Amino acid sequence: MSKLSIIIPVYWNEDTLELLYEDLKKKVLGQLEDYELVFVDDGSGDSSWEVINKIKNRDDRTVCVKLSRNFGEHSALLAGLSVCTGDCAVTKQADLQEDSEIILEMYESWKKGNKVVLAVREERDDSLATKFFAGLYYKLMQKFANKNMPSGGCDCYLLDRKVIEVLLKLDEKNSSLTLQVLWAGFQTDRIYFHRREREIGKGRWTFAKKFKLVLDSMISFSYVPIRMMWIIGILFFVFSIIMGIEVFVEWFTVGTPVAGWPSLMCVVLCSSGLILLMLGLLGEYIWRTLDAARKRPPFIIDEVRK
């Protein structure tokens, strides 16, 4: 008899947790051979932890994990994976934007031998701007990080126990768990779903977090940013030689005077801006190297109730 762990990262979700549990109980839990619900409170500032404990009192197959502070969804999922005991584990968002039935579809796919099952967004009820920038991110990941990244992205995935052990050994910070899963390369299947608009609660997926995800994904899984620096350097070097030759030829053949301060300042400012940009990019790599060298854990568990 196989056991499925359902890992739910929680961050300011007090309004949806009870509804989520009732939805899972109605559509999923009764059809599983064995299961456990792993709620991970990622430093929520509301009453999410109290609601999780109420669910625990109603269902003894619930595991309550509380992190010492907010570490981010990547770390919260890793914390859930570190305590789960299932033969496989599926991640589930707490915002009620995906149908719970896809868990059963993913579980059936795992039984057929797939060690990774991705829940891919086929459609999404979001604004045009959100769709555009999300699509742009996934296109960039396909092009420069991992060609197997789904075009619609994936909110949740099911992982075999063997995959879970690999992810825990990686122990990476400032990274993308989805790209780690794809990088591992295990046999993968895809289940498609329609992501609904959020109706309850307020999303905490801010622009700063999205921007950090882009940086983490590109720096951790692609050599493009670091190679881009010397490519731009070569281009500017070639451009400067061409411009120098052109100025010399015009002065020698036509007598055109060499342009003064305006052109010089434009070149200096442009070059300085590029140098600072490249130094900032190098700083991102150095900071991540320092963060990894300090060997601080990606999460700290404050309390566990089993």
C-alpha cells in the first residue's frame, strides 16, 4: 500500500485553509490508500498556524510544521519534503486556484512509473500583463536554463521518494525548486489544468519576489549572464576600434575636426554605466557564493506536530 504526502506551503492563508481541507477531504483524501497532509507555516503573520492546528485536531494524519521565520516558498517546500514520509509527495498551493482533482491524476501517473509529474497551467484567469510577463519568464527559462520547462509553467508537482532524496541532498539556496526538479532528469509526465482567478485572500507574490526568482533561475541554471559580460566587452572593444578608425580617416581625408566634450561624455557615461552593470552582475554571483560558503540551512524548523 503506497502513501501519498500532500505538502502545502502556507503564508498568510488563514482565509483559505479550512476551505482547502474541506475540498481535499471531499474530492481527494477518501480515494487514497494512505496519505498525510503536511502544512508548512512559512512565517505567516496571521492566524494560519492556529487554523492548521485545528485541522490537525480533526485529522490525525496531518503534520504541522512551523518555520522560525519567512524563508520563501522554495524553502517551505523543502522543509515539507524533509519531514514527509510518503512513497511520493505532491505540492499543493493553499490559494484554491487549482482543482484538487489533479492530485489524483498525478498520483495515477506516478503509479504508472513516472517519478516526476508536473501540473502544467494550460490556461490561467489572470490579467494580460501577468500572462505576458509569466510567458516571457518561461520562454527565457526554456531558451537559457532548461528546455523542458513547460510553456505555461507549473504550480505544483508530484515527486517520487527517490527524487525527494536527490533534492534534499542538493540543499541549494537562492534557486528555483522547479528547475531543480527538471534538472534531476527523472522520467516525467505532465498533467494540464486551468488555473482559476484567486477569489479569497490577497496574493503575496510581489514584484520583488518575482524579480528575485528570475535572477535566481538565470544565475543558478544558465551560463548566459556571465558570458554576456565578456561578449558585450568584445562588442564595445570592436566598436571603439571602428569608431577610432572612422574618426582618423575623416580627419586625414576630409579634415573633419574631432568632436568635443558632448560625444566624449556620451561615450564615458555609456561605458561607465555598462561597467557598473557588469560589476552588479558579478556581485550577484559573489553574494550567492558567499551565501553558499556560509552553509546556513535554507530553512529552520521551529516546531513540528505529528
